[in-house]
Amino acid sequence: MKRKVVALVTGYNKIEFVNAICFEQLCALRRKGVIDRIIYVTWDSPRLDELLAPIIANPDIEVIRIPEPKLTGAPLENSIVFQIRNLQAALTHVTDDNTLVLKTRPDILFLNESFLENKIVNFDELCARSTLPKRIDPSLPAPVFKRKVWMPWGNATEPLFYNDATFLGLKCDIQKLADSGAERFLTILWDERTDRISHTARFFNLFLSDYPILQRYFDNTHCFISTLDYRERFVTLCRRHPFFWHLVVLNAWLMETNFHIDAGGNGDVVFCANRTNQKQVTSIDDVAFAPPLTCVEAWRNNIRPGAFLNCFQYAVSYLMDNDWAHALFTSRNLSDAKHGDIVTMLRNAVAYDHSRIGVLEDEFYADANTFYQQYVEDNPPILSDEGVLEHRCRSKKAQREAEEQKKLAQATAETQGFEADTIQNESTVQAR
């Protein structure tokens, strides 16, 4: 018997054109019989009435509006809470735990309709429960999901920092990604410098109880600053520490055994963030898509299967499929590691025996915190005009250079008749 398929769309997008494309793609699959229901859950705020009017008028879409929670956290922290609670509300309208649920948002577009159709139609094959635990070591914890959950991308060197905008899985599994227990992690995970790490909240909530080694990683996520200049040097530090290799192996294991990762090809699925689309958008050519889905093939070619430490070549190591992680546990011909060593690191990470890896763990977190503290001292955060802490940081030297260039630019503008603001902006770009 054909499994029922429900698309759950949560939240809202300020760009009306993008909203229209998102829902038209889903409605097209509904007309083909691939999707049975489209349920859209968003806030009941009057400010959204005009934006939502075309969606409400569409007979193919069930629109459910709920009260907007009053939150006092940071913007990204609140955003993740909103997403969790919207998804919780949407799931109450799906009764059968074996229903196939696509959780998505209006800012996620499947520009290749056949890509999404294939994921839905062939779900049972593509997302079959992993047999790797039985083959590697039956004593390892079982996967947390009944079937694998599809998501477009993962990450090799930032454990648990995975896509959390769109998923495809059984209702009983998607329910676990909507657990309000994830909210308790956000107040600790949130930091003006590590905003991206907040996206790990769902996954800490999912895996922490089975993998205690993640607790200390959670306690030290402040060291995983998001800025590129920090990441470039921090990844080098991580590569030197065998303890962090254990985290990378465990992270790869969690991705390989619990998720079907696939972003398809360039443009198959894209993310249209509000922050990258401030201008008027009237056609798909006007839309600025956000990374990492802007360069799927490049990422896939950067981190190829067949090696272990190649994931440390880049400041950020996005994974567009399962190939690299799968090869770690199945290949006997890794170029820089033995299969037995990978399995040993996995077992050590799962057992979390302090007598085996405790010294390595202490050394890693000591070095990570020293590195972090030095960076914070050299890179004080800057307040924007609105008094909101900006997420990018500059070194003291760069700040001094920016001030000197600003003075020089103003002097030049006065003597040569240039606009001072233009040169000031150019000097600021150079200082970055």
C-alpha cells in the first residue's frame, strides 16, 4: 500500500515571489499524486495577512495559523525556537506515525522538481535503516530513527552542525527533530560569535544521551567561532589533536547511520535567505541563493571519499552526500588511515573511557580554550549603530588600520573633492 505523503511548510518568507515558487513546486507534486497534503503553519499576526493572502486562497494548501510565542532570546535563538514550535504544531495534524513527512520552509526551493520527487517516491530504498552497526560492532548504539532522514548537507569538522531547514522522514522520526527538549540547549549554545552553532540544538537533544563524549563538546561550543579567519586557524589546531579525530569519526558515524545526505546537483535545492535578498525580487534571476547550496559540486569535489584527514583542508567542510563518511567505515584502502584505526576511534568515542582518551581530551579542550581566549582578547566585538552586537570580529591591529585609513580617506576627500563616505567604505573593506 502506498505510503501517505504530507508536506509541512513552517514559518514565513518576506519575499512574496519566493513564497509563490515554493508552494507552486509542492502543488505541482500534489497534482501528480506524489504528495497527498500540503499543510502550512505560520503565525496568526495581522501583519502577515497581506503576504499570506495568495497562499490562503489556494485550495491545495491547508493553512493553519497559531499564536506567535513571545520570546526574549537572541534573534537566531528565537528563530530556532519558532521553527521547533511551528513544526510541533504542524505534526499534530498528521495522525499516522508511518506517514512520510517533508518538513520544509518557504525559503527552501526545489528548483529541480524531479529531485524531490525521486526522494519521495524512492524513500524506502534511499532511506533504509542502516545495517552498519551490526556489521561493524553490534554493541554500538542503534540508529535513533526508524528509517534514515533525508537532509541536503552535513558537516565533517563541526560536529552536529547539519542542515535543519528541510528534512524528509517518517512522522515518528521527524517528531524527534521537533522535540522541545532542544530548546534547553539554546541558551548555552547561543553566543554572538558562534551563532551558527545554535543550529546544533536539535541534534544535541537527539544524540547526547547515547554519546556522553558530546557533553564536553557541548560545554565548549564557544570555541567554535563562526568567522572565517578564526576557523582557518582553529581547524589547523583541531587537526593536530587526536582527540578531535575521535569527534570527527563519531560525527561521521552519526551522519552515515542516521541520515541520507544528498544535495543533488547545483540548483536542485536552494536556500533563499532574507538577509541575502534585501532588494526587490521579481524573477528567479533576482534571487541571491545562500551557501552552502550555491556550490554543491565544488564541495562534493573538495572532500572526496578515500581519505580521512582531507576534511581538515578547509575552514568549513560541508558534505553534500554520504560518500566520504560511508567510505570511512567501509573502505579498506583509505590513503591516510587504517580501517582498524577508524573503528577503534569510533569504539573509544562511544565507550568514552576516560582512562583511554581522557588525557587527549583534556589537552584538546585546554588548547582550544587558550586559542579562543587569545582570539577574543585580540578581537573585541563591535556594536553596530543600533547597539546590536555584530557577529563579525576584527583584530585590534585591523581596527587601528581602519581608523588610520578613515582619517586618510577624509583628508584626501577634502583636498581632492572625493566623497569621504565612499573612501571610508573602501578602507573598511580593506581592513576586513
